[in-house]
Amino acid sequence: MSQQHASVQLLPDGEEPVLYLNPHSRQIASLTEELTAAEDHPEIHLLAESDEIKDALYNFITASKIAELVEQDQLDIRTLTDPVQNTILATESEIVVPLMGGHSVSSSDHDLSSSLYSTFKSHFEDAESYRLRTPAISKVKQTLREDIGDDIADDLDEVLSNADEISNTTGYLDIVEVTLLLAARNEVLLYDISKWGEEVGIASKATYSRTKSALEDADLIDTEKVPIDIGRPRLRLIASDQIANADLKTLSSEITSQM
């Protein structure tokens, strides 16, 4: 069992950012949820192993929230290269080491905390920034509404608002599958949704095309040709009765049961 996340809200306020050293992927995900839900929180400088960051980013919801925090300058993520034994939260006045079971040990010895903080800060400043590939959640929502339409944007809002419930039942929410299914429910052109997905940074047009074919093979969507003035006809996405009538809270379950 991995160590539990220690709440940054328990740390004293200060002018310097809180340093979060060597967290595991679950701790990174927990931190993300805490920061997203909080109205006010300190800036976090996170230094973690590359594999742990990748694991945390595997879930689109978590990754897009992390990207949002980074874009808002509330979170800075860099890659830890030298091995560190413990996970540590540090400010200039306190050091906290999370333990299993939600417990932690801490030290408020100012001289010790200040010295360790200075050392950790130096490691952070020397580390390379982690390059995020997932777009911020606000950008996804805004561009979908502007580029594709209000109806599909409202559908995605409902899916994302139930993301925790969806994850509990399926373990994973594939954003390419979801946006294609929502596009089919709203009879959007494949060209339009894949162009949007590529431009916003979710996935390439080729990935959208492959996923569309898989959803077709699973009888979840169909397509119809739409003539255009010049060039090959484009494909309009059409939802199966199962998807057209599905509760958006269980949309991923519908996918999982058929794929």
C-alpha cells in the first residue's frame, strides 16, 4: 500500500511555495483533487519521478485538472532524477512526512525546516519541467462549446460532473471514445469532432478515426455520408439506440459492455 497524501491545507501559510517531494501517483491525484476543490491554497512545487507523474496523468480527468492548475500557475511539476527515500511536504517552517493510514510525522524545528527547505528548493530549481500533453479542462469545455456547439458541450459537462461515479464502475474514462459518442448523439460530423480534438490537444485525427471504427464495429455508432461541394463526402456520426438513450452517468459502462 502506498503512503497517503498529507493535506497541504494543514501546512502554515508562507510567501514561499510548498514543496512536495517524491509523491506517488495516487498522492499526485489526491493532491490534484484537493487543489481543484479548494478556494484558496498555497502554490505547490511538485518534484516526482517521471513514471509516477505518467501514472497520475493516465486518467484524462486528473490530467486535465493538473494542466488547469499548471496553466493557472498554482502548480509547477518537475522531474525527480535522484532517488529519494521518503515522500515529503515542506515549507520554511515545517516538514511533514505522510505515513500509511492517513497519519504523518512532522517537525516544526525552524532551523531544521529552513535548512531542508533550502536544500529541496535547490533540487527543484535544478530539475527539468515535466511537459504536459493534456489540455486544461477549461480549454476543452470552452473550445468544444465554441467550435462544435452548446448541446454537445452540455453533454460533456454532465459526463465530467459524474466522472467519479463513472470511474468507480469502469475504472477509466476514455475521452476520445466519450467525445465521439457524444458527437454521435448530436449527429456531429467526424471531420469536425476530430479536427477539434486534434487542435485542442486531446488526440490526433488518426486516433479519432481508429476509435470511430472500433465503436462502429461494436455497433455503438453508425455513419452516413454527407455530400460537400468539393471533395469526398464527409461522415456524420449517428448514435445507436443504446447510446442515444443511455444515461450520461453510465455512458462509459455502455462502452465497456460492448467493446
